[in-house]
Amino acid sequence: MPMLTISRGIYVIGGPEISYTYDAYSYMVKIGNEYVIIDAGTGLGFANMLSNILELGIDIRRNIRYVILTHCHVDHAGGAYMFYKLGLPIVMHEADAEAVRTGNTSRTASDMLNISFIPSPVTISLRKDKELNVNGSSITIIHTPGHTPGSISIYFQVFGKNIVAIGDLLGVLRKEWFSNGEEWRKSIEKILALDFDIVLSGHFYERKNPKEIFYSALEHGPTWIN
Ligand SMILES: [Zn+2]
Ligand SMILES: [Zn+2]
């Protein structure tokens, strides 16, 4: 399936109906003349993602600045190694980086989803919130643990719109992933303090009432699974 355009400069290059059934959504966003990719899918839909990227007529090594992984789960990070092999820097939080470097089957949810995880080097591993410079603009990486210890959200502007990409911040929690309900709550509050128009999540995107889903999550509390 071809990619979708959510808003000017914001493309969905991977996802269940786009690249592979078990891929979380992968986004590519345009910042100035450069692009940032958010999440890499399982790796099993990589060829489809690649053709979506090429369709935009961009030079991958020259125009893509970073591949940022919101967390270590295989549906988001399994394709990291393919991007790394293309010469792109892989960026994520230190607390989830080890699972990606080693391909730990329970931390990456590779055992639960029954998809093998190809370990990948991590080029830049972050320990705290960080501003990254992309083509003269800055994008903010915010540590939002809860779903996993190293889950991050990315806050940035594209053509005048404020965007927050949250990975699985609103997803389920699980003991084997070292999920944490208290951190989950604090992370959601951290995101609610921002001003944003569009939410890009690993399993949905929302433009109409972007804050409502966060309020409703806080009201209902986290969902734990076995
Ligand atoms: Zn996911
Ligand atoms: Zn996840």
C-alpha cells in the first residue's frame, strides 16, 4: 500500500495496512529540507517502507537526518538494523538501547509477537531530555517512561503545526517489559503540558481532539497484560 500524508510534511511510511501486518506506524517528517524517521517497523515490511521513502524522491543518506526509535519493541524497532545498514544514525533512549543492541526477546516483545528481532547498533543513546538540531530547527526528545523504561516522545513543528509523536505511551503495560504505572502517569502529564495539534502514536494518529485521549487514559488508568 502506498504511504499516507497526514498533514503537509508528515508521511506515514509504514504500518499494518502500508508495509506489514505487524508493523507499528512509522512516520517520516519534513523539517526544513531534511527528514526524520520515527520508528522502523518490524523489519519484515522494510522493502515497502523503502519504496515509500523513495517515492518522495529523496536521497536517503543525504536527506534523512535521524531514525528515532520511540522504544525497543519489535513492531517499532525491529527494522532499525536495516536503516543502520543504509548508513542512517539510530537514536533512542539509553534505558531501551541495550534491548535493541542485544535483541533481548522478552524486552523487545519479540517472544510475545513471535517475530524475530535482528539486533542493531544504536548510534546515539540518550540519558535525558534532549534537543536535536535538524536543518536549523530543533526537535525535542522527551523521556516518557511507563510502557518501557526507555520510551520517548518527540515534540516538533512541521509547517506551523505542533506535533507530538508518542510511540506506545498510551499502550498496555507488562511486567516483562519493566513497565511502570506511576511513571506512565507522570509521562502522560508531561505530554499534556505541551501545546500540540497532532498526535502520532505507534498504533493510531489523531488530529481532532489531540488532548482528549490523554485525559481519558489518566481517568481510566493503565491496562496491565500478562
Ligand atoms: Zn507497538
Ligand atoms: Zn510497545
